[in-house]
Amino acid sequence: MESGATALKRFRSLTMGGMTLPDYGFYVISAAAVVLLAGEAVANPTAFVQITVFGVADGAMYALVALGYTMVYGIIELINFAHGDVFTMGAYISGAILGAFSINENSFTAVNLVALVIVFPMVMLFMGAINITIERIAYRPLRNAPRLAPLITAIGMSFVLEGIMFMWKGPASIHFPDILPHGPGFQTTIYGVFVGFKDVFVVVTAIFLVALLAIFINRTRLGKAMRATAQDRDAAQLMGIDINRTIAATFFIGALLAGAGGMIWGLYYNNIFYNLGFRTGLVAFTAAVFGGIGNIPGAAIGGLLIGLIAAYSDSYVGSKWTEIVIFGILIGVLVFRPTGLLGMRVPEK
Amino acid sequence: MNPPAAATRRSLMARLRLRERIRDRDSAIYGILLLTALVFPMAAMYATGSTALVSQAGHAGTFVLLAIGLNVVVGFAGLLDLGYAAFFAIGAYTYALFASAQLGSSPLHHQYHLPFWLMLLVGMFVAASAGALLGFPTLRLRGDYLAIVTLGFGEIVPQLSYNLPQWTGGINAIGGIDQPWLPAWITGPWAGASSIAIIQGSTCRVPWSSTQTPCFSFSFDPIAFYVVIVIMIICAVILVSNLYHSRLGRAWMAIREDEVAAAAMGINTVTTKLLAFAIGASFSGFAGAYYGASFSLVSPDDFFFLVSATVLVMVVLGGMGNISGVIVGALVIYFVLNSLLPALPSSVESLANTIGLGSLNAQNGDWPGLAGETQRLQFLIYGLILVLMMLLRPQGLFPSRVREQEFKHAAVQEEETMIEQAHTS
């Protein structure tokens, strides 16, 4: 045992040309993956680009969810298990509100456009309000409790949200109104690669939201307060920052993105079910870790990469292995490069 | 440290008679638990006339074992393990593979039928080595990263058993797993009992030699399994509480409280954490082998995240770090999940009938009837129970006395700072 621990230490501190051995491991594995993918790409370029298109669309949605995980973790070091269910809840609620409009699922009418424009901000604000309530009820009273207590309430809130959706619509998967423009007029085939309006819509919306978030975090007072609180809560408090308000704002913004993500998911796949958030949440969380947890650009990039990896694995390895590939990556990243891709590390508190 | 501080601390210890208190409450809980364990099967069989409750208690015992094991990892060493069910799965599959016809249809083309008692230990060691293998590269990471790695591992293991049907039976599960058996002479005093009877004319092969010996099989007798799990739990409690009071246990606590300080005191943090991880996993493997034998069926569905989360809830709710508390927590949560919630729909229905709201019970359009609605609400109710219990007792039902004092101390300190702030402003 003794020698094992020291061997590990030596392994980790071995340096060659300025990089440690685990870094080399990370680069070698990444390079191997890239080479294998390149082989597939050369063998059948059309299929490869097609898979990439789907992967990017998926990844955009994962990124929206991953941002919420990374922000909450960055500020209070809580793995917010309920976040995936906030995402699903966003899909359920937006589906229900959309159903109230006289939308047309066969062609894109003016009503569809109006419904889309109204429901989007509505569901985002609604999910934000729900998440603030969850934070107020389940996490804030436990701020000074042992660290596992809020984790258990997070699991509990996840069950509560899933229970609400289960009670509301039952265990079967339900249809989400297909109101985005689709069909022959709204898709194109470029060199054999199929691109629909939906793919473009998903990616553009996600980029727009992430850009807004970046501006908010970097340019506004509240954004600055959030960064300061994430860095050092006590010092931030001494500087006159209202910690409770800042944390609530973090939950609010995380839920805005998750709500939007849920709605986009529904619009894209037209099929949602009550425990969709569990798997999506785990994958999005992997994305957050992949990008370096606590790191906001990292979560966006991580989400995109995980979406791509999942798509490649679905087609080249087999979809039943995708989950194993994703979680294998999660473990591999943490072993070889615990700081994530972008290398930021949450300071030890 | 200056002498006066040390002196006041010692006097505080003496004033509160901390040691006596720790001994008192925990031994009371152990006594009650042991007595209940002895009386329960008789009472249950007398009251209901069947052994269904006893077999359920045996199943609850599996979770008690799991909670005791996870308590070593989470409660003692302070490492968050979110994929504990993976080690449970490893233990169960180890037994299932080597005590059923499964490997006969695998690429190995050879069946193994190793005895249960041997496989209990083998399952333990396999799970412990899996824990060590997983922990070795990751335990140097900070706590939350470990949680994430275990979470990923916990998802990978059942998924693997789905994806490798030629080895594990995949979605069809492994069935027909051997029951434990004992040589016939052990029945000695109970030879006349109807439930434990020697299989007429049966012989069991002794694995390490080719001799045959008359034997009796547990078959599906819940009483026999109940006795085994109670003995296993007692052994586990003795083992774990001895560990807790050993040098290793103190090292775990030191790491839990402050890893940097513990390392500075000369504790090898990696080895100590690795041991906690492996020992915790070994209990899970132990429980897994028992689980496989008692159900005679091992399916990948039994080991997903929900199981890990449930065991974690048991540990945190019972009172992290306190073995008796954890056992109570496991029993309470098991009761809520497997007796209270399933019984809720019918009891709500009869309640509605007695208070004159019987009309709600009828199924009507979208309304599935009161019982159906309660059935749907189960998940929600479980979640609410978790949140409420945590909000009301964040330290758990029976926290270890040391922790409880820490809590009080922290509360007092907070109050003092608040008073100070009020004075200064």
C-alpha cells in the first residue's frame, strides 16, 4: 500500500517536456480518438458530417443544462440533482402552454410564431421562479448544515419534481407539439447531408442564450457578484455582497437556461417523459465536469463535445454503449485531467 | 496550544460525561435492535401466520448491511460515494456467475457451483478489489470529484451487465442461483424442525474434495435466510465498530475533519482513504452475495442509481458516522419505501370511506380514483419525506455524539458572533 501511494505520487509528478505523465495520457487518448474518427470520416465523409450535425444539435441542448450545473456547483459546491428535472419540467410546462394556443402542427402559421415568442420567455421565467423556490425551501436552510444534507434534499426535490410530472401526465412518454417549421420546404440537403430548420434553430438559440449569459456574467454588477461569491463567499460578504440574493440569482439563471433547454428539447424531439431529466441531467453534468466544473465557457464547450461524442458513439460504437462511453470519459477525464478541459479549478474551501 | 485551553476542554468533557453518554444511548439502541431481531420472526409468524414478513425483513437486512458499509466510506472517512450499488452488483454477480448454470452457456462452457459460504468471502474480496482499483487513481482528487467518479462507475456497471448478455444474461438476468447449504450434522438440535429438514437422500458435493456429504439446503426458507443475515449484520457491526475505535478509525475521522491537517500529522491520506473505500465496498460485496442467494435471481435493474441514492439517504438520515443510527435509518427508510408507501393507497381509500368521502374512490374520467391517485403520488411523497426529514434533522436521527457536540458548538459560536456583531454595530 505504502509503495502504491508513493508510486502514484511519482506517476502524477513525472514530467516530460513541461507536462506531467497524466497530461500525456490525456493527450494520447484524445489523439487516438481523433485519429479513429478521422478514419471513419475518410471512409464515409457524408455520414460523418451528418452525424456531426446531429451531435452539434444535441450538444447545444446539453450545454444549456450543463451551464446550470456548473454555475450552482461553482457558487455553493452542490451537485444539484434536481436540475435535470427542472429541465424536464420546462419541457412539460411549455408543452402544456403551447397546447392552449390554436397551433398548427402541419404548417408554420403566424399563431405558431406568436406562441413560440410568448411561451419561450414565459417558461424560462416560470422555471426560474420554481428553482428559486426550491433553493429557498430545500437548500438555503441547510447552508450551514453538513455538506451531505443539501445533497439529500436535492435528491428529494428531484423525486418531488418527477413525482409532480408523473402525477400530471402519467408514466408514458407524451407528445410535444411539433410547431417549428418542418417538412420539405424547411430542410435542405447539402452534398447528401440533411439539415433541417430544427437543427439550425436549436444551435442558434443555444448560442444566443450562452452569449447573453456570458455578457451577463462579465458585464453586470450581479454577474460580478456571482463571480466574487464563487471565488470566496466570506470575502464577498465582507465586500457588501448579499450572498443569499446572489445564490438565488444563480439558481434563477441556471433554471432560465434549463427551462429553455427543456422547451428546445421538446421542440426538437417532440417526445418527452417524466424521468427524461435523470439521464439528460447525468450527461449534462458529465459535460460540466468535462469542461471543468465551475467554469462557464467550459460547460458550454463540454456540452457541445459530449453531444458530439454521444452522436459518434451512437453510430460507430452502438447506441447501447453510449452511456458507458460517456461515463468512461467522465472517469478518464477525472483521472488524467481532474481540472477538466479548460483547466480551471474551484479553490479548495 | 496553551494549557488553559486544554484544561477547559478536559473539564468540558468531564462535565458532559461524554464517554458514558456515548456508551449509554448506543448500547440501548443495540439492545432494542437485538431484542427486536430475536422476537420479530416469532411475533410476525404468530400474528400473520405466514413468513412473508420475515422474508421482507431478510431483504431489509441486505440494506442494513449496505448502509453499514457505506457508513464506513461516507460517515467515517467523509468520502462521498454515489455509485455504491455498483459494488453491490459486483458481489451479487460474482456469486450468481459461480453458483449457477450461467457460465455453462457463456464462452467458458463450464458451470461452476461453488458453495455460498466460500462465495460470501470471494464476493467480498472481489468487491473490495474493485473498490481499490477504482479508488487508486481517483482518491487523490477532492471529495466531489470522487463522488462524480463513483456516480459514473455506478452507471457503467449495470449497463455493462446489460450489454454483455453472453456472460451476465443481460436483460434476462441470471436465475436459478444455488441456495446455500450446510452439512446435515449442523442441524443437530433442530433436527426435528419442519422448516429446516434434511433433503431426503440428498448429498452435496464438498468443493475442496470429491466426497459427498448428506446436507440440507436453505431452499427458500425465509427463516434460515433471516438467521444468516442477522448473524452477518452482527459480525459487520462488531467489525466496523472495532475499526472505528482503532488507529485506522481515528485516521479516517482526522481525514474527514481536515485532510491537510491529517496529512501534516503523518497520516498517509491516500492509503487511509483507499482502505475506507475498499472496506466499504467489501461489505457491499458481502451483501450482494447474500442478495443473489436469497432471491436466486440477479438482474441489472436492481443496481441502478436509485439503489445507491437510497443507501446514501439511509446513512445520512440515520446519522452519519454512528453505526446504530445508520441501522435505524436503514430500517426506517426501508419501511417507508416497502411497507408504508405501497400500503398507502388502500389505507387512504379506507380512510376516505370512513370519513364519508367514499365517492372519491370511484374511478371517473381523468380521475383514477383516490387509490390510483395515491399510487401515482408515491414518488412525490417519498421526495417530500426526504426533504422534510433533512430540514428537520440535518444531522440525522441519531448522530454520533461527537458530531452532535460539534453541532451545538457551531450553533453557540454562531450565536456569539451574532451577538458580537450586534454589539459592534
